[in-house]
Amino acid sequence: MTIDVIGEFIGTLLLIFLGDGVVANVSLRHSKGENAGWVAIAMGWGFAVGVAAYATGHLGPAHLNPAVSLAFAISGDITWLVFMKYVIAQMLGGLLGAILVWVMYRPHFEETEDPATILGVFATGPAIRSYGDNFISEVLGTFVLVFGIMAFGYTEMAPGFGTTVVAMLIMSIGLSLGGPTGYAINPARDLAPRIVHAILPITHKGDSDWGYSWIPIVGPLVGGIIAALIISWIPVV
């Protein structure tokens, strides 16, 4: 296993541990952060991306997201073999990160009786269930993410500052575009924790809503593809 693949594993683990962790903190019963609200979640996810990327950016590209890796494979920055290795590492990191959230908040999961709240810690879901609209929301949100990440590469920034800008981009997406679906914008962020939700012995949990699960997988991948294609058509001046 190469060091960049290890970086994707560790980075995604940190991303999910901190990202799903802020949702647990805000949502679960008797947590000190209970009812802190959507702004706390959006900021927490933004900081999670920043921390994870800064912690592992010296190991590799710190994509931490199959949609981002797919876009860079389409652009030719990574090979398709590397893409597959990154996706596997991202999924494994997401699985372990979600398990750690359960370990961290286990007593609070036991105190929380609402199955939807429990699932919401691990996986995204629509505010209004309309699969076509939900799909479009995930495509557009991920397009903004991937287009932003790839476009930032054409701007000269102080070393390391690009990671801060990406963290701000995540916060912006959450605050502006996150309401309809909870902005998965990352297949590993949603699928890996959803699997963990399905297999963990969590008291009061319901089903894992597999009927919806394709949207936060396919939508982000489509958004990443569109962003990569549009970026390739824009002339660099």
C-alpha cells in the first residue's frame, strides 16, 4: 500500500469521525451540543474537511471523496488504477470513522429513541422526499464542490492556504445548498456510515433507508463528472 493511499484512508477516517461527530453532538439526546443547530453542523463539517486535509495532505492529494477522485481521474491527474485504490481507502476510512462516532457517543445513542435522528448521524436524507429533486440537489452541490476545488488550482495561494479555502467552500455549500438533502456531496461520506448504521447493534435504530441511498452515491459522481468536463473546456489564461 502506497503512502498516498494510506493518506486517503486516514484522512477520510478523520473526516467522518469529526463530520458525523458534529451531527451526533447536535442531534443525540443529552449531548452537551444538543440542539446547537444547522450552522454548527455546517461549520463542523467544514472544519472536519480542513483538519482531515491538513493532517494528510503531506501524504497525498487528500481527495477524501470518490467524486473528487473521479474528477481528477477524468482530467488525467491520476490513473484509473489509483482512482480505484483511493475509493477503496476512502470507503474503509469512512467505515472506521463511523464506528468511532458510535463508540464516542454510545450512551447518547442509547438515550435517543427517534430512529430518524439516529440514522441522520450516519447518513443523509431529504428534507422533502422527491427523488428527482434530491438527485439534482446532490449533483449541483457536488458540482460546486469539485468545480471549486479544481478551479482553485489555477489561483496562486500561500502554501497550505488552498486547504482553508476548500474548508470554507464546504461551509458555504452546507449553509447555502445543504437544506434539501443534507449535502452528502461525497459517496464515501454517505455509503460507508450507512453500512455501519446497518450492522451496528444500535438501540432504537430503524432501517437504513437503502431506497434513498443511491442518490448520495450517483448524484455526487455525476456532479463530479460534469465539473471535470466543464473545467477541461475553460481556457487557462
